[in-house]
Amino acid sequence: MLCAGLFACSSTRRMHWPERNAMTAEGTGTSFYQTTAAWKWRERDSLAKAFILSGNFPSFLKKFVRINVSLTDSASGRTISAYYFVSPDYLALGTDDDWARIPLTPMAAQVIADSFHCFLPTRKMVDDIYRQAVVKLAPVPMYAFRDSSVTMWQHHLIVEGQRKGRNGLIAGIKKDVVLSGKVTRDTKPDREAIYGWHKLDGKPIQPLYTGHINWWVDYSHGIRLVYRTIWVNGKPTDYTTVMKDPLLQKLLCDEEWCDFVRY
């Protein structure tokens, strides 16, 4: 199989994201959470977006990791192989020396994803990412002030204590905000879908769930970015085209409905 572009042959892809803006160059993970300690979701979302869109995020997030998937066409018996690239960790802000993961609403996540030519994963993709991760950590539930900036910061520090400096694609530390056909089919409007937080036995704590209104965000949520080009049998294809194809969509989606592609 021929590779479509040199980077597609590699196990990683360097993303061309904005350079750090002078206005937020000194902003760190610590200072962000100190500033937002008493803030609610709307103000925290707004500042996080401004930081990230101006290039204030750790440089390791630019090195996306390749995920391999395949399916067998039951009609023809042929195997279809594909791959795509995902961020090595959940969305974070700050400097290389002082950074922190930042839970966001799906609305803020979508703005950032659009700006970086990315999209959010599906349930199937979260499972595939977990299976191929090299750093798998046990989930750490927290119970008090779940939606506060202070708890988000504390959870980040706990995860870093677990990680112990290990590098590579990490999983099992957050519930992903995901794309799901259940969002638009829920009886209540303005839903968000979350899924994941896999235990070390590979089973997720959080089943696919649309019970939260879309502005709810807590410490356990994470935003995983996926580069929107999918290589299907070596051919680069936009993820929306893949999701519309009755056969190819099974590479990315395991739900009955795979028609919800953005928030």
C-alpha cells in the first residue's frame, strides 16, 4: 500500500498549530487555575479558548499519534484498513514546564478543533485509542466540587503523580467528550455525550451518556483532538465523508446512527 504523503507513513504527525502569542506567552497551567479558581464554566471556557487559540499550550501536544483500524466487508470479504492521528494527551494549556489539562464544554472544544483542523472522537475511537495507548492509568474519581477549577487542577496533579514522567499516547485518565448520534436523538435538547475513563481491565467506567446539558463540564471530562483526515486504504479522506459511507463509517463509529459529526 502506497503512503499518501510522507507523514502518513510515520507513526506520528507534527501538527502546524499557532505559535505562542506574546499576550499569553507567560501564562502557565498553575497561573490559569489560580486565576480561574472561583470562576464558573463560561468564564473559564472563554479564557481557555483564548489561551489555546493564541498558541499557549505545551509543545508535545503538536505531535499526534497514529491509530490503526480495519474492518472486513461482509459482502465481499475484503479487508479495509485505515489510520488517523490523535493528540497524545487530552487538551491542555500552559508552557512546556508548567502545563495543565483543561476540561471544556463541547462548544469550546469544537471551536478549538475547527481552528486546528480536527474533530472529536466517537465511542469506538475512544476504545481504539485506549487499546493502542502506551501509558494506561487507573481512573481516579473525585467527589466534591466536581465542576470547580480547583478540583480540575487537583485532578491534573493526581494524574501527573500517576504518570511519573512516562511519555507516549496516554489513556484511561478522563471521560471523553464524544460525537454520538444520541445527542440529537435525546428527548432533551442541548445535550453532550461522554464516554470512557477505562479501568486497567479495559472496561470503561462511563458508558455512552447524554444525560448532561451541554454546558456541564467537570474534572473528569477530557478533550481528545483527532486530525480530520482519515487514510482509508492509503487514500486521504475527510472524516465527514467516511462517516457518511454506510460501510466505511464502521471504521470510526459503532453506533446505530453515525450522523452527528460536530457540536
